Amino acid sequence: MTQHTRSTCPYCGVGCGVLIESEAGRITGVRGDPAHPANLGRLCSKGATLHLTARPEVQEQVRLLQPLRRAARGAAAQPIAWDTALDTLAQRIAATVRQHGPDAVGLYVSGQLLTEDYYAFNKFAKGLLGTNNIDTNSRLCMSSAVAGYKATLGADAPPACYEDIAQASTLFIAGANPAWAHPILFRRIEDARRANPALKIIVCDPRRTDSAALADLHLALRPGSDLWLLHGMLRCMVEQGWTDPAYIAAHTSGWTALQAQVAQATPEAVWQHCGIAPADLLQAARWFAGVESGSDPRRPTLSLYCQGLNQSARGTDNNAALIHLHLACGQIGKPGAGPFSLTGQPNAMGGREVGALANQLSAHRNLADPRHRAEVAALWGVPEVPAAPGKAAVEMFEAAAEGHIKLLWIACTNPAHSLPDQALVRRALQRAEFVVVQDAYAGVATARFADLLLPAATWGEKEGTVTNSERRISRVRAAVPAPGQAWADWRIVTQVARRLQPLLPQRAALPGLFPYEGPEAIWNEHRESTRGRDLDITGLDWALLEAAPRQWPCPTGQAEGTARLYADGRFATADARARFVPQQPGGVAEPTDARYPLALLTGRLRDQWHGMSRSGTVESLWAHAGEPVAQMHAADMARLGLRDGDLAYLTSRRGSIVAPARASDELASGQVFLPMHWGDEVLGGASSTGRRLAGVNALTTAARCPQSLQPELKHAAIKVLKAELP
Ligand code: SF4
């Protein structure tokens, strides 16, 4: 008989509800959940084919089904019992801490984990082990949004919700391609356009994407010139009298200083830096300000933004500059308005909530604040949480490459594919004395470097929660048992912790720190950690969550959650005023030059997800794009002697890759686009030219935003040659 299990899609941050169909312990189908507010029954191509990723023959071929141990690097991994694997890991960690201190251990986790997994990992590092060396692959996609919100609004809290799309008069989509990266949100944008022909859509993107094709105004700015554009729009608003002086006076601080700074962003300067014509700049500013029809009340503007702003060496400034526009026009805290950063991964938000980053603590607490550290230590029942910030993503691998981090525990992410500057990452993985890979999939590139492999359960097999872009917490439920000996991630962490605690002299005498028997107990501890915080979810018990997903905050006594934040104009800063923060416009970290004259842009494709461990197992998802193509402007291809399908040899200061070239009118001359999904673990072996194919991150730079530490994955300077056939 067919069973139906309500759960959540494990791909993107839209967080669509799914109904999983299963029979006799096998997943047989999936449908969109009509009751889930994120998608109301719809699914995109990836979500609709989820059941195909759980076919038994797929499980057999691609899953990591038992713990494995390598006696030496390069040797074949051999099966071992779970008890042996857990003992080995606990003993290796204890020995590393004894010899080198807790900061010689690094935990690198993932926005694919459930909130309860994330919570357990964070407590393991900061509470049990005594190091802040835990960071997540969400650093690569969301940390600039976090830093931007905190700098301006005082808390890492996206203030808007999906319903605002239908209520906006202007949608300002910056550095995002929801048509491909957030397809179900894009359906809502299309619905809004049909329902309201007067809706204005502005898309800021160097490429003419499918999202840009829907726009009334496509601002094809030069890569990395976002700050000039946003400052230019603010300057226009000031000059034209389109700001909201009453809102600025009542609810913000820092306006005078910022106004002086944006004065340099004249229409001529914006043209020079961004390539945006003065008339388009003026139009964008007018639509954004919501004053299109003169004396009408100001019409609401919603910004939707993502990696184009975030994955930049100026990522935090980019985010703050966009939020400034909303504050300057009072476009926040009301239906249809607000700066709404979209999350890439299904639970990037959950990781932010539990503070599983090297510079954060539980429930949006700050690591730098001694009172916050003391609160978390008391909650966990440990004497202290260390004060020194840990290593953030790329920093962690730099520290391993330099020999400072000796043991790396990597869970549910694939840094040998997804981090920038792969030459550095591989040096780190080779130099680390002990590498643990905890993953559902055996074929991830990072697994080749592992001394110990721990099989993890995945979608359809796990219980817990995730939070989507609009702060909505949904249940994830198991429809079938995990295959082989795969375990839930929280359970693996808990079992290692129980073995490790007695081996750590400073923690051995404490009561057991990991008493959990299931995700609900972890959820309750996390819930308690949020009491009185901006994301208070003390009112959201497991039973309520079982009934329906809800948006935080949801404090005790408020069962329905909160759709929008800051409606009262009071922000999460000490004086309740939002802040205009000073900033100087600038460009990319690695400008093009005579040696590397082309701008490499990277991004997602519509039908694949990350490194394709899961989505790559579905044949129909390959129909959209079967190989990693380097898209270029036809004039550049002609100059380089390339025709469609010719192999191009692309080189940056860090490495080279080969990819077929194809002319595209979506790009300006001087730009090359490559998708992020391919790595050498997917293509394997060699191409027909004898040259090894590798992923785009052989080319990308580890340069990063100094505030958010998010790398500039979106841009690198490269050169391109035609690859000669033998
Ligand atoms: Fe899944 Fe995202 Fe598609 Fe929704 S939009 S079905 S969450 S991949």
C-alpha cells in the first residue's frame, strides 16, 4: 500500500513542500505539497524528479553504504564496523587536541544539513572540543547577506516573505537568476506579472539570463560594479527628491555621511564604471523609489538578491548598499517591500540560526560578545566557549595547507569541488594528517582524500527541520529507512561526542553533553537557545511544527509565526534605528589585464544542483545541459579562432581547464560564463584531446570580502586559447 509522507525538497532555499510516495520501504513518487505555503503544490524540474534519485539501483551505485577506512592515502578504502569508525575518530581527535590543541581540528559542514545536525556539530566544536574552527559551505553563498543585514538592520533577519512578490509594484532583482536558481519563486514572479501588468521588473546582471528576459529594464552592469550602480541610484533619488526624509529622520542613523559619499556616483561615473546609461539609471531609481506616478502614495518595492551581490570581495558593502536604498525610501516593513536576500541551499538559514559559523554563536549571538559566550556556555553546561574566532571556509583550508589544522572533518559538502582555488584545497587535503568525509555519496571528489568515510542518511531518510529564505521552518521527514549502514548526521556527531568527552580532561567530569536520542530533543535545546532573541521560536514546539511550517520569530504564546519584520520601524540595533554604513565603491578583486583579458563569470544551470551527486542521477535533468560549456561573445570567439564546439583552454592565475566553447548573445564581449556543477569527479579521466577536464573552481580566486569572508566565486580574470587537437 502506498504511504504518503510530508517533507521538504532538499535542493534550493525556496523550501518547497513535497509529498513523498513510498511502498514497502521504497520511494516511488513525489508530488508538490498543495498545503505548503512556499510552493502551494508546485515543483520545479529538480523537485519533481526527486523520487528518481532514490531508486534502488541508484542507491547501490552512488551511495556510501558503510564506514570505510584507508590504511594509507591512495590505498583502497576498506569496510569497518561503525563502532570501530566512531572509536577511531574520537581517539584521533583526542590525540590531535592533546598534541596540538583544539584549534588543530577543523569541522567543515554544509547548508544541506538539517538544523538539528547543524546544532549538534556546532556544539561539538565550540562546546565539547573548545574550538571555533567550524564553518559551513554557506560561507560561500550567504555570509555577505548575513553581514549586510547585521551592519544595517542590526540582525541577520530577512524582513520580507514570498507573499510580498505578489504585492510589490517594483521587483528589483540583483545578482540573481531565479528563473534557474529559484524556479518556484520565479513562477510567483510570472504570476505577479500576469496579475499586475503595471508591475515593473528590474534585473541587474551582466548576463541576459532567463530572468532578465522578463524584465522591463535589464541593467547589464559590468562585473563587480554593483556599488557604483547602487550608489548612483541613491544619488539620483536624493537629487530628484525621491527619498523619504520623514522615514530617514525617524528610523535611521548615518544618513548625512552616506549622502556625502554617494555624491561621487554621478551618472557619468556610473556610465564609466558600470556601462549603464544615465536614462536607465534614472528609470531604475524612479521605479525603485516607487514614485512613478507623481503624487500617488509611494508604491512598494521588493528586492530579491543572491550570489551576484554576495560572492564578491565587496559582498557586505553590496548588500548594505542595496538595503540603503530601501531605508532611504522607506521601502521596508510593509507589504510588497523590503530587501529580501534569497538563500541558495535548503538550510543555509538553519546554520545561521544555530550559529554554526566560525564567527557566530547560537541564536544570532555574536562570538565577540563575552555576555553571549557566557549565555551559550551556560546553555550547554560547559565552563566556557572560546573567544578567538575560528577559521572560515577558505581560511580553514589555508590553515590546513600551512600545517596548522591537522584533522579535518567534512560533512555533507564537497570542498574538492566547490571551494575556490582548487590547487590550494587539494594541498590542504593532502597535508592534513587525518581527513574524515561524512557524506551520503561515495563519489564526491573530497572522498578521494579521506582517511575515514562515514555513510550519512539523506533526503527521504532523515527527520528534522530546515528553514527557507523567508524564515519559514518546515519539517523534513523520513519516508524510508536509510540504505545500508547510513546514519543521520546528528546521530554520528552524538556518538563520536559520547566517545570523545571522557577522553578530554577539561570535559570528562561534566555530565554527558550529548544526551540526544532523536532530533526533537536537539530541536528543543535549540528552541530554548532562542528565548528573547530576534529569532525567538520558543512558541514553536515539535507538535506545532508537525501541523504546519511557520516563520520565525514565533515566541511563546504566538503560535502563527511572523510574516514580515520591522513593520513598526524599530530595528534590531541598540537605538532601534537602522544604520546607513559608510562605504566606498570599488571593483572586482582580480581585474582583467593584458595577460588575463577576459572576465570569467560563474553560476548555476536550471536543472542541476551543486556537484550533481543527486541531480546527476536523473537522465531527464541532463537534457537541459549535457556538458560544461564555456559561453562567450561571438566576436571574442572569432578573434580567438574558436567555433561552436571547439575546445577552449581557459587559464587563470591558479590553474587551467578545458571546455567546449559556444557563442552566446547573453554576454557582452570580454566575458566568459561557465557553470559551477562540473568537477573532475563527474567528468573523470581525460578529454578527447588528452587534456584533463576539471571544474571551474580550478580557475576561481580565494580573494574574499574582508567583513563576511565570502570568496569572490563569481569572477576571475582569465585568458582563453583554442585547444589544439593532437
Ligand atoms: Fe526544490 Fe527549489 Fe525546485 Fe522548490 S524551487 S522544487 S525547493 S529545487
